[in-house]
Amino acid sequence: MDKTFLINEINRLKKEKNACILAHNYQLPEVQDIADIVGDSFALSRAAAKMDNEVIVFCGVKFMAESAKILSPNKRVLLPSKYAGCPLAECIDEEQLMEEKEKHPEAAVVCYINSSTEVKAISDICCTSSNAVKVIESIDKDEILFVPDENLASYVAEKVTDKKIIPWSGGHCITHARITIEDVKKIKEEHPGAEMLVHPEVSKEIRDSAEFVGSTSQIIDYAKKSPNKEFIIGTEIGVLHKMKNDNPEKKFYLLSPRLVCQNMKMTTLKDVHNSLLNMEHEIFIPESMRIKALGSLEKMLRIE
Ligand code: CIZ
């Protein structure tokens, strides 16, 4: 199908079905371009809850569409590519978290938004990469069990020194984990004047070489406000689309060509079209589970 025809059809179906399209910052450029809102999972879920469309097409991965459904139970939430998952979110299940909780009965449980609905349901509060420090600081306990991202846990532990952060061992984003210190040395030599901006899902070694650490939205924001003209970007390639559009006079270099998340790149325009046409793949969450998971998301929303 011709691209212009596909885009026209998506826009026609969007009106017919009273749908709104949300796309994560890591989505393919052409998917970001047809979206009503582009952002991080937190901003998108919050936007989904506020808008009055009957249908939400969530161009992202499963945990993101599930978070939108948890917050918007009366809307039909569709995930265009049913295989778009997140290995980080899948690295800990309910049973494993229960075992961990038993080992640390005094600890409050904080789950990263990159986690399953079941894990959110048995956590005290959820957080994203943009608000993790604020969330931890808001907790009235000295011990925090933080799941599942070990690098984000270590970043938070550096910022919040009056609490003991217990990380879930081995939880990593496989895309951010591909960056090596050799990549950093090479790109810094090539672009000595560039500021390096990285995501907190990178390792400590990489984080310590950067000028700024932040979520995708914070990185996008930082680059816009900085007087610098050149940036090395240490997160998934998808963010470059918005950064280049927002700042045509600035230069952006991806820290490593391996910073491509295959799951985020599964959603194509054709999938978005099929999703609207056939109302697929709809997210369903049992109500008792949704209510439990809602608690940890709502607590996070209250401290924003
Ligand atoms: O919170 C999100 O959307 C993720 C997974 C990353 C980020 O920093 O936006």
C-alpha cells in the first residue's frame, strides 16, 4: 500500500472510530509523525487518561499499553504490534517479586514502569526514569526494594543517600546494555566538543562519562535548552527524530549504532492501519488485577 494512501486511511479511521494515536519517543519516525502525542510512557499514559476519545492506539510496547488501560479502563486500548514486548519488563514475575519481598519484609517496593501489570499490582509505588528520585524521596521507609532495572537502581542510590536501595539483580535494558566504554571513547574522540546525554538505564561506567543523565523527555528537553550545538546521545535511536526536528541547527550523534530496540521498531504504519481497521490487538486486564496495579500508578501520579 502506498504510504500517502496509508496515512490518509489512518486519519480517516481515526475520525470514524474516535481514536487517538499515542507514540513513544522510541517509535519509528513515520509512526511518530502520524501520532497525536509523542512522549515517554508516563506522559502518554497520563494523556490517555485525560483525553475523551473512545479508542487509544498505543504505539509502543505491551507494558505501556497496559499502563494506559490501567489508568483508562473505559477506553479501548490497542497495541498495533502484538509481539512488541519489553525484555526488561519480563525479567521479573509476580512469584519472583514475592520471594524477594519475603527476604526484605521492611522494605517498600518500587517498580519501574517497565514492569508487568502483575508486578505493579504487588508493588507499593511505581516510578519512571524521569521521576524515580522524587518517588524514592517521597517514601517514608529507609529500605527500598527497587525492581527490575539494576542500573536505574544504582543511579537512584547515588542521588538518595539516606535510604538503602536494594536492586533486583540482573535486570537490564538489552538495548542500553549494548553500549561499551570503547564506544564512548571513540565517539568522544570524533566529536570532542559535544555534550554527552545518556539514559539512566546505561551502566554506571557510561553514566559517569556523561554530562547529563535523564529520561527520554528530559534528554530531549535538555538538548533544546542547552546553548551547545553538538550532542552525543546515549539512548534509543528513536529520540533523534524529535531532537533533529526541534533543533535543525544542532548536531546529534548516536553513541552507538547498536542503540536500536527491535521491539520498539516492530510497529509500522501498516500495523497502525490494521489496528484501527480491525480494532486489534486490544488490551484486556482482569478488573481485580487492574485495581491492584492502579494503586501503584496512582500513588506515583499524586507525587508529580
Ligand atoms: O518511561 C519511558 O517511557 C521509558 C521506557 C524511557 C524514557 O525515559 O522515556
